[in-house]
Amino acid sequence: VLAYVAAGPAAVPAAFMFFSGHDSTIGPLANALFQTNQLPWPPYASHIEIELWQAAANHSYYVKTSYNGRDFL
């Protein structure tokens, strides 16, 4: 993320990047990202979204994450 912020949008090959995983990778990644061990085994079609946003007011960056549509900041 820091390299992207320093280099700007031209450094990223695409505006949208998609990576696929299996339930055996989605579950541990979700528990690690959201600092919990309480998430159950991922149901079918589970997904994690990781987005880089820039605030309009002060141009600071932040990362937004969600698990199956539930937001975690």
C-alpha cells in the first residue's frame, strides 16, 4: 500500500485486481485481518474485499475491508 501511495495510481497495473482463494485460505485470512478467532468456517461463496480509498477532504488514504458484505475498518 505504501508503495502505491508513494508512486501514485500509474504504478498499479489495473484499477481492479481479483485474486481467488479456497475456504482453507479465506477463513484464516479473515481471522487474521479482523484480529479474531471467532469467525466460523467460511460458507460457500464467501469473499473478502480489500479496498484502498482516499478521503476527499484531506487526501489521506485508508484501507476498507469486508467479509461477506460486513464492513471492518
